[in-house]
Amino acid sequence: MKISDMAARFGFEMLTAPKDSEIEVEGGYASDLLSDVIARAESGNVWVTTQTHVNIVAVASLKELAAVVIVSGRKPDEETIDLAKTKGVCLLGAQSPAYEVAGRLYEAGIRGSPK
Amino acid sequence: MSGGSDSEEKIRMQLPIRGGDFSKAGEASSKIKNILKQLGVSPAVIKRVAIACFESEINIVAYANKGQFSVDITTGEIRVLAKDEGPGIECVEMAMMEGFSTAPPELREMGFGAGMGLPNIKKAVDWMKIESQVGVGTELEFKILFGGGENG
């Protein structure tokens, strides 16, 4: 599933655009602990989190994640948005909480790694 | 340079890291990652290097006043010495345990301080050494082999 299709389908607000709009989302990961995401998320994953500060961009960029979905209507600050634009990291905003977002993505075929 | 492996191509870099500057955290690690990509190092190895570098970088940004990476890349391996001027680690053995953290609440709220940093590094590297002096700073050195070492 392309990021723009995913955003449209689930009503995510596109806060910053992906570097490449054709990129396909491959799997997902949900966590608020950065070290956990660093260790276990896979490149191409969509990352579901409540974190909004600037380091989510560094993590997403380093891990080459497809997109970050910031849940529960939380808004990243300007610094985060600016850095995401610079680095071409796609930030999406969801009104629903993490469990709900992850569940819908899973239902749509975006799976995690079972380990 | 003289030495046994002087026929190998070598890349040497010093990358400064500023303590407390979270907006720049990850830049040194990204630079290293991009160089390894250009060199054609396998994605599985790059992933491990990225984990170890990022965790080391975050530790310096979160805890130290300043620090730097000294990076040595040969055809067979990467060595990183992450050296900082900072508070040091009182008990390295405890810090190596998963879940142990001295992070203040502000850091934990940002999703750091889960006590996973050093254990993550240990899992990612083929060799590591950590020396710390309280009130002076910490030196963490690690090595990752490109040829699929014990973790490859």
C-alpha cells in the first residue's frame, strides 16, 4: 500500500510528505520507546507512536521507515515538522489512539514481525 | 600509516557530537551509515552499525557535555570510538543490564531511558569495550565485521 493511499483510507492527516510518494509501506511497528524502534523496526515499516518530539525524525530517517503515524490527535512541534521536511520523512497524524490505528492497519494487511 | 594491514583502504573520520542538542542527534550516525552504503557494505551489517552508532550518539547527546566519534573503516570492518566529556557511568555492569537506566523523567517522556541503549549496542556489535570515569567521561569502543561476524 502506498503512503498516500494509506493516509486517504484511514483519514490520516499528512503533516509532511514522503520523499518518494510511490514508496510502499511494508509492515508496521508500534512503540513509544526509541531504543525499541531502533532495535526492532524494519525499513519500510510504518511506525505508530504517541511521541512527537524531534528525535522521531532521526529514528525514522536512520531506520528508513516509510512513515510515522502520530496518534491520539497529538501534534508535533515546528522543529519536528521542519526537520521532517528537510529529511523527507513522512509524518501522519491520526485522531485515534495507538491500539485502534495499529488494529486498522493490521486489518488492511500491514503486518508486523511476529518475533 | 604502517602496519600489517596497510594495503587495505582506510577511511578515518572524526565526528563531533554536541551534548544536549537533540535536534542534531542522529546526524553523525546517518553520515556513517551513508558512507557504508556508498562502500557497498551489506544492509544487514549497516543495520547493526546504525543501531550501535545511534545508541552511542543518543547517550552522548542525552548525558554528556560533548563528545565525538572517531571512526575507522577498512575493507573488513568498522571501528568506532565514542568518547565524551560528561558525568561518566557509576556502575558499567548495571548500565549493561537491560531495563537499568538513570534517565530523568524528561528523557523518559521523550521515549529515551528505557535501559536498552547499551544492551542494544552489545547485541549489534562483534566486540565492545567501555571505560568510564565518574565526573570525567566515558569511552565506548566497538567493532563490527563486514564479513558477517558472530552477529552477522
